[in-house]
Amino acid sequence: MTVQTKAMKVHIYDTHVTTSNGNYYHFDVLVSDEGINRATEFAQQYIKELGLLEAEIDQKKCNFCHSEMANPTVQDEILHRGYYIIPMQGCPNRLIK
């Protein structure tokens, strides 16, 4: 039996990080309504999970981009972890857990 869950609206924060040695990371942070005020915190957590130290970071920004309805995978991860990362340029193509 499949349990139907209520659709979740997520907010996407476009995030860019440049390190002191010139590496560039681009990823999106997806959060629910409850996580809006923590998007930057979640971005910083992901940066640490990539193995970057704060001292290595020259520039970072995490800006609201848009909102949309979450697919089931994203919704499950947000319910479990509080956020979901879409890795793009310079990031590993897997979710770090």
C-alpha cells in the first residue's frame, strides 16, 4: 500500500562558492517553508561536507531563486534532513550524507 503524502512547496537557493585556490562550486539548496531562515546554514554545512575549510573560501553567496513543488525524492530528504542539495558545477554528483 502506498501512502500518499501532501505535496511540499520548496524554495530554491542558488549558491556559489569560490575558494582561495580558484575552485568554483555551484549548487542549489532546497528547503521547505520551515527551513527558509536556515538556507545559508545548510549551504555552509554542505561546504564542510565537501571538505572545504572556512579559511579556504574567498567568496560565497546563497540567494533565493524561486519556489516549486518538490518531487517525492526531494520531499523525503527534506523531511529527513531538513534540506536537499542539487550539486552542479564543481560538486560531486551525489548527495553527501
